[in-house]
Amino acid sequence: MNDYDVVIIGGGQAGLAMGYYLKQQQFSFILLDKNDRIGDSWRQRYDSLVLFTPRKYSSLPGLAMEGVENDFPTKEDMATYLENYVNHFELPVKGNTEVKKLRKQDGAFHIETNNGVLRCKQVIVATGAFQKSYIPVVSNSENQPLYQLHSSQYRSPKNIPGNSVLVVGGGNSGAQIAVELSKEKNVTIAIGHPIKFLPLHLFGKSIFSLLDKLGLLYAGVDTWKGKWFQKQSDPIFGKELKTLLKNKKVLIKPKVVSVTGNEVLFEDDSKEVFDSIIWSTGFVPSYDWIHIDGVLSVEQKPTHTRGVTEVKGLYFLGLPWQYQRGSALICGVGRDAEYLVSFIVSLQGSN
């Protein structure tokens, strides 16, 4: 059984940001990641993925992403940057390691993995916002003749059979996928709420730069700006989909009610037949491996205050709106990591 001061579960942007600060404090720690290489979670996403945050807002603490700061990085750029980050700061990462169970016994955390058991004094759960893909119960893919997949499985148009495709979900991934597919197929997008579009640039500057200057991007949930911003629906960045909808190159439908065979029933009682469906319906938390009382709510979401739980030595990082809009974005996760450091140092000093 190995002993560490701290174990970070998750080798994505949140875990690496935490590793940066722990390295400065000279803690004995290790980062556990289920992937073979750092950045694989980005490499495995769809081929044409481009971030809507420019390079200036796509960097972790201590190391700026190379390139023109207002350009938008691809998924490969992001994967390479994260791998370079680990090498630059010599962060201790153990890949191909999946956590099976986390428990606390006799004042120490025991982490059971496919590579054995680790023991430590403190744990940061940095598995991020994208854990278990969610497809609504309106669809039973096992009994449907049409092709269906979640957006996390989508790679490119050539892998989508047929000519008529329904994209379900109005987030940025669904918008980008619909735009790409529309170049080769007849695309309909189903959205259950009004769409809000924001330009990537405004007055010649990145929209994120303006959000930053207005004090919105990093405004805490306990501030009036943060409370207002949190009530706003997530926008789609860029105007490509808006133009396609206006020109009817992509058709729009309301919320999907049910899928029967290859026929889809919508909330307005209209029905249409499709060859394929891509469910861009997001993700749900997956913490069934945490076997510690008082950590999760009835909805199986972490119970915390700015990432600090009521279980001594256990923290979360990289959650959506953990404290501010940027908490689950690469530009903001470092701020939350820095906040947690003081708690980790304080507890370490008391042992």
C-alpha cells in the first residue's frame, strides 16, 4: 500500500491545475488518470472540435498556451498543451489507473484502483464535468432501427449513416456538430428552450475578454454579478448555426417527446422520420465509486462549499459553477485550485 500526502483523482485540466499548486508546496502527491496519455479525453472527441475560448483563455496557471492569443485552439492543440504542461512542471502522473472505490477508514483515505490500493491523508476529486453521457428515456436505442449515438461518441459526418439527421440539444457541441453535418446531410436540430447566440468577438475583442473586464467571468456565486450570470441560460458562441437556421439550411424543432422506430414525436405534436439521431444532451454526475457518507446529495451531486466538503481532507475541483462561471473552464479552474490549497496546507500542518 502506497502512502501520499495527497492524491488527485483525474488528470484533466482540473487535476493538473491542482498539481501545479501542490508541486509549489512540495507535497508528496500523485495524479491518477484512467487514460493512457494526458490529453486523451480531448483526443477522443470529434475530429473538427475547436474551443470557443481563445488561447489567452485556454491556459492553466504558470504556463501560457503557445500561439496567437486570440486564435481558437483545436482539440489536438489542447491535448498537446496539457501533455506539455505535465512535462514542463514534472507533475507525477499515473496513467491507465481507474479508481474503483474511495473510502475513509481510521482517518486515512483508501483508494482502490485497477493497479492496487493507495492510501493518503487528503483527496481531490478532479474528474470534471463530463463523466457519464446522458440520453433521455424518450429513447430506447436497443429497440430502434435508426442509428443513434451520444455526441461524446461522434467523430465525423462520414461515420453517420443516411441523409436525414436529427441533432438533439442546443449546447455548443450540438451546434458545432449540426453545422458540420449540414455541409453533407439534411440536418434538423431539436432544442427545448430559446437559443441565445453570442459572437466570438465583439468590438474587435474576444467575448471572453469582455466578460472578464465586466467582472462576470470569474464572479463568485455569492456576488450579485455571479447570481445574475448563473440565472442566464448557456449561450451558443458563434453565429454559424444562427445563419444556417435563418437560411433554412438547418431546420429547428422543439423538444423531443418520444422516438418510435425511426419516427420522432416533438413537443408541438409534429412527427418526422430520420435516418440518424445524435443526442447532444450532456452528461450526468457519476460518483458511485465514492463510498463515504455525507459527500453526495440525494441527486448524487457533491455537497460542498467552493469545493470543500464536510469530510475532513476531501475536496472537489472542476465542477460547473463550483464558485464562478469559469470553474469548469480551463481559464478559471486554476482560481478554484489556488483557493483549495490553503485548506490542504492547513490540514497538513495540523497532522
